Amino acid sequence: MSDTFDLILKNGTVVNQDGVGVRDVGIRGGRIAALGSLDAAAAGEVIDATGLHVLPGVIDTQVHFREPGATHKEDLETGSRAAVMGGVTAVFEMPNTNPLTTTAERLAEKVAAGTDRMHCDFAFWVGGTRQTVADIPELERLPGAAGIKVFMGSSTGDLLVEDDAGVAAILSATRRRAAFHSEDEFRLRERKDLRVPGDPSSHPVWRDAVAALRCTERLVRIARETGARIHVLHISTGDEMDFLKDHKDVASCEVTPHHLTLTDEAYGRLGTLVQMNPPVRSAAHRERIWWGVSQGVADILGSDHAPHTLEEKAKPYPDSPSGMTGVQTLVPVMLDHVNAGRLTIERFVDMTSAGPARLFGIAGKGRIAVGYDADLTVVDLKRRQTITNGWIASRSAWTPYDGVTVTGWPVGTIVRGNRVMWEGDLTGPSAGRPVRFGETLGRG
């Protein structure tokens, strides 16, 4: 008697922890049920994936979906729609909303708002503040919590803990890996007068490499003193890569497509559209970040999707807000780098699925393996396509990569066995659920 599955992907090139090869993938009850040759099996639906690569579902652990408080530029539905249109199956969303995500009640409200409304699975970072230190051991273990996020340098929103004592208090209370925006606020304040009105190219002069390195050095020292695990977000400098290579026992780090792709010459072309915190910097910094990718210092990729409307971005610098869309373009931009030989498809998979699962203890995701959630990102590595603003599903509806032609494209997004995107169309209802974590199982 042959096996029966809900869905079989046939003849795709599966990229996984055990190598790359043509295999069928059988899915039943939302989970991977079989791998290998499934010619004799029956299924409710069969997808011919000949010529396509089947990857573990891409997990983007840094997005800002602006709900609640700024839903004119994004919300959980539109942001997650952009995610699945770009091949992303799960996201970790940031706490700098209005009101801030700093209490159990606010976290529960976000989880409720995302369930069966977001198109991908999700978790939410909880903001670490001086006022909530006593609550952190409970907050970081609540259902749907990705962990604690701390801003050591001011950015969008009102979360800021800039001093060593405040950071040490938070890290002394954490047991999970805490994430940090690492820019030295004291140096940023000292250098504010270096911003040139109307000139966004002065942004990386103000928020210079020293501000990033100095803060990351402080953060690693505090982590060692408190015995904590830390995750440094959006590394923008080669100096930090050189420093972090000697501290991998306590510090993991993330790199972004924009810091790997753009340089400071983009300010002349794109103006405030390329304004980010921390900034896009020189080609020399970009190349050293790539060195960190090639040497394994960089652990994961995250988009830092942080949308603002074009009207807001059109304000003259420095009144213009920092941030750009990114969740939908992460996969095609990075697959273009794969095709250019800057990283292998196996390394891409490690940085977008296995890596996030390993760092944050995600349960049942990050691998194509029997018993795991059937989260799959299906891509055509050889398809050449032009990224356009019209393709962007974010409510803000623009991308700094408008008009850029890439090689490598997301063809399909499957979340827990549900085909939610195929060939550029939403193909299933929104059925997002909270991501589960090994350290908090049984609390959901």
C-alpha cells in the first residue's frame, strides 16, 4: 500500500543540512513526512519542482511592521504579505511600535493581531527597558516572544538604554539570547552637529564606524561580566567584524542585504531612500562585512525591513526618517549574490534558516527534515527578473532596488504545508501562527 500525502513537491533540488540533491518532499498535516523518491505515493496535490531549488523556509529575524501606531506605512498583514511574496516563511517583529511592546499585555495583543491574519509565522521581540528589568525573566518566555531587544543607540521609537549599568541590569535578568542595536548614544550626541542639512551623505559621518565599534566593544564586555548571550544586529562596519571574530562564544551577529549590496555612493543616486541606522558605509566596510560572511563570523541574514512612506522619506535630511523596505527583497538580492559567486546556496540556507533556528532555539523549523514544519522557500536560481516598486507588497510600496535586475527569484512560499504564494500570486488564506521555541515549549 502506497503512502498518501497532502502535498508532494517532485523533482526539486533540495538544499539542506545534508547537501544538495534532487529529491521529492512529502508533506502531511503541515509537517515534512518523507524525503526521497515518492513516485509510488499518492497526494492531494503534486507540484512539479523540476529545475527549481527547494530551500528550508527563510526566517527573517528583524522586521518592523509598524503595528500598532504607524499603520499608515505598514501593518502586520501588509508586512507579512510582502514577506511571503519574497519567499519568507517566518519573521521576528520589533518592539519599537506605539505603544511599545514592553509588557505581557502588549505582546499578547500583537500575537492575537497576527494569528490567522499574518500570511507567515511570526514572533515578537519584547523591548528591554530599565522599568521592565524585573519582568524580563517572565516576558522573554511568553508565547510568541522572540526574546529581549535593546536599543543602545537612538533610532525610530522611544526605546533607549544607552548606559552600561542599564544594559548590565537587563543582561543580568535574561536567560535567552538578547538582541541589540549597537551604536554608542554618547558619541551620537556629541557628533550631531556633523549632520549637514539637505545632505544625507553626512549620515554615516555623524553615525560613524567608531560609534558602532565602541558600542559593540562595551556590549561584549558587559555580556562577559553578566554571563549573557547577545546578538548584535545589522553589522555595518568591518571593524566590528574584526572585533567579533574573537568573541563568538558570547556574541552572534546579523548582516543585512543593504550593507552587503549598497555603498555610500548610493546617497548621490537615492538620497534619503538609502538612509538607515546604522548607515550604509564605504565599499571598504562592505568588503570586510563580506569577509565576515565568508569566514563564518556573520551568523545570519536579516532584512531590517523598516518602511516609511515616500512622502516621509522626501523630507530634507536630517528631518527624514531612517529606514527602508527589505523583507520582500532579501531573497532575490541575496540569490543574485549567490549567482555572482559571493556565497554558496548552502551558506545562504545556513544564514536564513538553520542559523536563526540554531541561535534562537526555534522549535520545528530551519531544516527540511521529517517531523519539522513544512516551511519551504522555492526559488528559480536562474531566473532573471527586475525588481520594481510595483512588485513591492508593503504598504509603503517602494524599494531602493527599483529597476535593479537580479538573477535568482522566489517562485513559491509554503508555510506549514500551505502554499501561500506561487509565481507572484497569493494562493492561500492568511494562517500565520506564533513561532515556537525550545526554551518556552509548553507555555503557549
